[in-house]
Amino acid sequence: MAIHKIPQNAGKVRVAVTSGNTWVVWNGKQGRYEFKIPCKDRKQAELVARMINSGQHNGEIDPKMM
């Protein structure tokens, strides 16, 4: 997986399941300001979401390292 940049206006992110049964961390926006981070499983997605919501990142996050 790649390093994902987290925008400053990300807001609160949540864990969601896409149509292909892939767990993602999603900011709930659509269009230009939307971002999704695909994760291996629900546990990893919840951990990534917790880190983003608490601000424990430096503008980017690597889900592979979780």
C-alpha cells in the first residue's frame, strides 16, 4: 500500500465498506474533497481512522505499517 496524504480539511473520518467488500477509511465527502484509504481489514481501518481523528499523523499515513 502507498503513503496517503491527509488534507487539512479532512474533517472526521469513518470506516466504510465499498461495493467490492473492501474496508476503507472515508471522510464522507464527495467530489473534489473526497478521499478514501483502502485497508486490509476492519481492524486496520478502525486503527487508521482513530489515528486520523485524533490527529496523530504528520499530514500523511501509511496503512501498511499498522
